[in-house]
Amino acid sequence: MTDSRPPVRGILFDVDGTLIDSNYFHTVCWWQAFRQQDLDVPMAVIHRSVGMGSDMLIDHVLADIGSDAKPDQDALAAAEGALYAAYWARLRPLPGAAEVLRHCHAAGLTTVLASSAKEQELTVLQRVLDCDDAIDYTTSSADAEQSKPAPDIVAVALKKSGLDPAESLFVGDSVWDVEAAGKLDVACIGLESGGSSAAELRQAGAFVTYQNAQELLDHSEEWLNR
């Protein structure tokens, strides 16, 4: 980061793994969905791909294990979605999630949930967060042609909120979040709460990393006054 950027006016938050403790549920559900099509994929491989949308994740996972299988991608994605829905009642916000959203909103920042979740799922995630009064705009998978690491969701979030990339920050938990933000020159803060290490997030381009949303809140003066 340099001092040449203008003051921060807005902050974009990924949701799964960043604000909601859901990444490992997604990992298990994708594993089960792959097994339904007789594909045995190690959970560690799946976890490292969580953060991508299904259109990217399936091909990435199969390439990672050297498989030339051609599964029914629509059926795979539908199976993961159905399996994941069974966990909705168990979803919990990560430490400091609602508090950091309220802090940003109270500080006058435009606060955006830049999520790639389907609209129904996003409604569930917002209910878990329980702080709609601190959220100015949201995105869902319906807003994007391609999922992360493509920058579509970030671009839509900026357009909806009227924010310029130079005056915005993106907070995410996966290397795919960092890469997507970087493609639009949006500075990215990495959180380890989704299972990626600080080293991985920094290597992908995050300018600073924190353990979770609570630590992000505790150090807000550092990144608000970058």
C-alpha cells in the first residue's frame, strides 16, 4: 500500500468464510456431491478451491487431481446446494462479523456484502449476521457472469455502490477473493478465518492479513488510515 490512494470511502466484504463460518460445510457438501458421481476427491483439494463459484470450482478441482472426468456440472452444483441447505440452521457468524460491519457503517463507509451466494442463500446469510441496518448494498451470484477469481462480483459491487476502486477495500478469506479484487486494483485485506494462511493470502496480493473479523475490527485504525 502507498499513501497515494485517496481516503477509504467504502468497504466490500466477502461473506462465506469471511463473516460466516461456512467454508468447511461447503467442503463436506462438495465432497459428498462428487461422491454421488463416483468421483473421489480429497477434502483438502476441495477446501483450497472453496471461494470459487461452482462454474470454476469443479474444473479446478478435477484438474488438481489430474482427472479427465466429465461430470454433469449442473447436477453436481445442484447436489452441493441441496446438501449445504441442510446446514443453514447451523451457520454462525465468525467472531466480530456483525460488529465490524456496524463499525464500518458508523464510520461513514459505504458497506457492501460482495457475495457470490445464490439469492436464497444470501438471505439466510444475512439473517445469520442480523445487521441489515449496517449493510448498504449486496450482490449475489445472479449479478455475475463469472465467479471468482474473475472480478465480476467485485465490479458489480463497485457499480451498485458508486465506489471507485481506489477508494475501496475488499475483505476476503480466500486467494480467489484477493485475486478478483486485484484484477480491478481494489486493495484487499485477507482474513485467515476461511482456512487460508496469512502467507497464502499475502502471496496472492493481500496488503495486510488478520486472523478474523474481530482482529480486523481491533486494528481498524491501521487499514482505515492506510
